Amino acid sequence: MSSFYETVLALNTSMAQLTERVSNLVDASRTHGQKLDSLAKDLQDVSKEVHGAKVGFKVGVAIVGLVVTGSVGFIAWLITKVLPAVLASLK
């Protein structure tokens, strides 16, 4: 009978250790999940910042393009319309 009690006691000790280890794994998994959630939020924030930078860059390029196009158009108008009139008035 003594060996039966020893076996039951050993099983009880093993179950307690197993329960503790499973509890530790659950806690570690929960912590890992929280870290992943935090990283996902940070990644979303960075993604929004990158998108904003891309939009800002595209708007800036569009504005520079409009300024260059307007300047070239104005210079072309000066050469084709104003310059001949000025030269004609000097003769």
C-alpha cells in the first residue's frame, strides 16, 4: 500500500509541476501577444507616416511641375508676343 501512496504522491507532484509550467506558458503567450499587438500598432503608425510622406512628396512634385510649366509658358509667351512687339517699336 505504501508504494501506491508514493505513486499517487509522485503523480500529484508531477501534476502540480505540469500545472505550474502550463500556467507559465500561458503567461508567456499572453505577454507575447501583447508585444505583437504593440508592434502591430507601431507598424500601422509608421505606415500612416510613410503614406503621408508619399502624398506630401507627390503634392510637392505636382506644385513644382506646375511652377515650371507656368514659367516655361510665360517665357514662351514673352518670346512669341512681347519680344517681337518690343523689337518692332525700337525700329
